[in-house]
Amino acid sequence: MIDFYTWTTPNGYKISIMLEEVGLPYTAHAIDIGKDDQFDPEFLKISPNNKIPAIVDHGTGTTMMESGAILLYLAEKTGQLMPTAKEARWQVIEWLMWQMGGIGPFLGQVHHFVRFNKGKSAYAEERYLNEAHRLYGVLDRRLADHEYLARDYSIADIATWPWISRFEWQTIDMNAYPNVKRWYTAIAGRPAVERGYGVPMAVGGVPMP
């Protein structure tokens, strides 16, 4: 059994979707970041960086934070959603790192300045919206001749998709990125993704373009 500590954020959805995809038994624990649950001393023992998601795998005694690391751990544990062939494996890691270093941090700043603090900094809004469009462009070009980010559906897609699910927060018109829209819609229709998007609680269903 895995104890899974999460909230209704893109980083949290990465792991709930992964857990649903691979079929591992888990118990979800809501960490309400709006109420500062992430600073609780007991949670800090699991996630010293006071961020969700985090897991405790009671089967191995492993405690882990950071969504990218957790995805790699679960893929290795189950032998799913991560190829074993060297070239294909590195391709998945490459696009996973792209999400961790680009999509996550920069779209997160769009959420901060455009959705939650609009009007406070025109410079920041322009900077991060421009970068959002650049990243959507990178994704769209990649998906023009790839069904998924790294050949087959993998943890690279699972890491990236939840951030794109906030396209409305990012004021992105998905019709401007038809390959992203095709990819996004295909993944949104997966039963495990639909289930994972309801963890730790339902928030109105998967957003659809």
C-alpha cells in the first residue's frame, strides 16, 4: 500500500494519474495548501521541501517527494510507462526533464501573474505568457509527427498533460495548437486519467477544449 499526499494541482495530478494507470493500491491524503497543511511537522518528515506530491511506499519503506522522481520510481517499481530500451528510455527522460524545467515552472508563473494577480505586473504577464506560447509551440511541433512525446504513452506525457489541462488559466486557445489539442483530448479520454483527476477530490471534471 502507498500513502499518497496530494492536492488538486498539476503536480498532484501527475501522481494520481500514474497510480491509476499502473494499478497500484494507494490511499490519498489531502494536503490543503490553501490552509498551509504543507507546513505541518508530520508532513515535513515526508516532504522536507513542504511541497506536494509525496508518497510513502510501505512495501519498500521508501519515502519520496518531487513529482518527477516519484514518476520514475513508480515506473521502475511496476515496469510500466517507461521503456527499457536505452534510446527510448532516454527519450522519455529527456521530455520528462523538459516538463520539469520548462512547462511546470513557467506555466506556474502564468497562473500566478495572469490568473491570481492580474494587473500587478504587466512585464511579468507579458514575459510568462510569451514563454507559455513558446512552450506550447515546442509541444505542438513535437506532436506533429509523434503520437505521444516519446513514441509510446509514457511518464513524459503523464507529467506534461496536467499542466496543459490548465489551458484556460493560461488564456491559451487550444485551436492555435492543433497537435497539442489532439494529444490532450486523447489522453483526457483515458479512464485512468479521468479517475486520477478526481483525486483527492472532484473539482468539476477534466477540462476540455
